Amino acid sequence: MRAILPLLLLSTVAQALYFYIDGTQPKCFFEDLPKGTLVVGHYEAQEWDDNVRGWAKHDGISIYISVDELFDNDHRVVSQRGSASGKFTFSAAEAGEHRICFTPSSSSGRQNWLSVLSPNGGIKLQLDLAIGETSEIESSDKTKLEDLVTRVRDLNSRLQDIRREQVFQREREAEFRDQSETTNSRVVRWMVIQLIVLGATCAWQLSHLRSFFIKQKLT
């Protein structure tokens, strides 16, 4: 069975509805989405319980969710099996029609599900879709987004610390290099001075010895 959900292109769309699935075939919806549109869906499945005479949720229900891009040869962008309640998310990579299908299964032991027209058969699936801007999604997942923002801020703080450490190390390296060059220049200067003094001393000693030997011969 096909159903078309309305899409308002100029604002965020939040759609909440419920429908029945008899289990013989998937229930599909078709959405014509612009490129980059974010879609978040929350669902909850319930099965008819004769004991309570009403719809009830139990752990034996599972829902298979698939999202196909009809404009791209039915390329599947979501293939997810979840429990009786959960969430799915996808973003439209390109503009075009998307098919969103739900296929239920149950391990409750009820083999013959009645038709969807019967009040005590099949699966009742409640679906809440948020399509478009992220404001609607932020309101529903505020805690997770705040945690993500906090992690991003922590990473930015760590990056800034690393950058400051790198700048400090570069400054220390430049300071050490300047100090080494100054020390080397001083060592070279003192070596030159020592060589000059040593040469002058040797020349004076040679001159003195020469004068001494000359005086000794004359004597």
C-alpha cells in the first residue's frame, strides 16, 4: 500500500501518524525531498493483545526499515532492523523521490494476522517524522546535540593547547639557537684573542732570547 506524506519545502515538517500493517507486505511512504534534506523518524510498534483488549508493546516485535532513492535505480540508503521502538536518520544526497518502507515481524506466536481492517490483528505502528530544518530535530535530541557540542569544544580546546605548546616550543628553540650562536661567537672571539696573545708572547720571548744570545757572544 502506498501513501504520500505532504512536504512543505519552505519550513520544517513534523509529521506524526499511526497506521496498521497486516504483515503480508511492507508499508511504504513516498517523499520528494530536496538535496541535503535531513530526515529523522521515531517509531513505536504495538500488537493487539487479547488479554488487555488493546494494543500493547512487547519485545517480540521487530521492524525492518528501508529507504530507497527511486531516482537512482532504487539505491538503498537505509537498511536497518530495530526493536519495537527506535529511530532512523538519513539525509537526501540528491533531490528526488524517496521510498520509506516498514516491514514488521513478530515472535508472539500469532501466525495468522487478521487484515488491517480488523481491530484485533496486525501491527499498529506510530511514526513521527521530522523533515527539513534542524530546529525540530534539535528539540527532540537536545541532550545528544549538547553532548556533541561539548565534545567539539573540548577538541577545540585541546587543539588550542597543542598550538600554544608548539608556539612555546618554537620560541624555546629560537631562544636556544640564539643563545648557542652567541656562545659560539664568544668562543671563537676568545680563541682569536688567545691566539693573538700567544703569538705576541712567543714573538716577545723569541726577541728576548735573541737579544740575550747576542749579548752573551759579545761578552
